[in-house]
Amino acid sequence: MLVNLLCRFGITPPHIQGHLRQIGAVRDYETQSRLHLIHAPTLVITGTEDKLVAPRHSEMIASRIPYAKLVKVSGGSHAFFIEMSDQFNREILEFLIC
């Protein structure tokens, strides 16, 4: 495990407990069965090249929220909101203004 390797070299990640809790939450927390209860206007936005959270997850989320809008930013990675901030901001503003 990466954490063990880092610790062996005296490198202790500063927030390892937070990361471990986040992994546990992703693994254990189930919300899919309640997505249909969302009735607020909803924008689901993802990058098509996200390697950490596959775009198919965003597709599933959008498909279960009534009238959700799904936007896939072509070429966007997990941090597309930084890397492609102009396009990201345009999509957000368009969604909020409409």
C-alpha cells in the first residue's frame, strides 16, 4: 500500500485519516436510490477524460434526477473546472441564467 511505503521513508501524509474516511464514504454511502427525490434544477457536469470518476457515473446520476441537465466537457479531466475554467464557467452561468 502506498501509505505504508511513504511511512517507511518517514513521509507521513498530513491528512491520511481524512483520505481514508473519504474512501470509506465513497465505498459505503449509497444515494442512488434517492436521486429521484431531487426536484431542484440540477446540473451534472463531468469531463470526458476523467480517470478518477468515470463519466458513466455522471450519466447514471443525471439519468436518475428528474429533468437534470448533463454536460460532458470534451477532453476534460478530473480537474477540468480548473484546466478548462472558461468553458466550465460558461456552462455554469448558462445553467444558472436559464
